[in-house]
Amino acid sequence: ALRMAAGTGCALGGVICRHLGGRRHALELSPLHPPAADEAALEADHAVVFAFLEQHIRQALGHWWGMHLLPHYPLAPAEAAAAMPAGTVVEHR
């Protein structure tokens, strides 16, 4: 995200999606950092965004995963997925 923001001149920020129960979720956004003027400013903004993410991750360590890792998870057999009620959450331990 850091390089994408720098390469496109976009603002940099973080987002947290918190499960509230049932089908309810809440999004929390970090402050947005405008495109950085130089590499040092970009790295400083990056550190602030990751500090925002880290504080939320540490509150519930077992409830987090990296979305970028999703393609590496094995696929569930179609029969198993079809048997799960809609909205089922599967935890990997």
C-alpha cells in the first residue's frame, strides 16, 4: 500500500473492520496522510498508519489475518462450504 500510494500520489491511511456480532460490522479509519513530499515523509506516514493498525491488532491478537494471504489458504471442499450456514465464520488455529 505504501508504494502504491507513493506511485499514484494518493493519500495513505489504514482501515479496521470490527465485527460487532451477527451481521453487523464497524469500520474505523486512521487519519489520512496526503501524498508525501519525499521518502522520509513517506516512511514517517507509514509508521503512523502501522501504529494505528498495531493498536487494534494487539487488542484481539487471535482475530486478525492478512487479506493478502487469502489466496494461499487451501480451498474448502465444495460440499463442506455448501453445508455451512450463510455467515459462518471459520477460524484457523
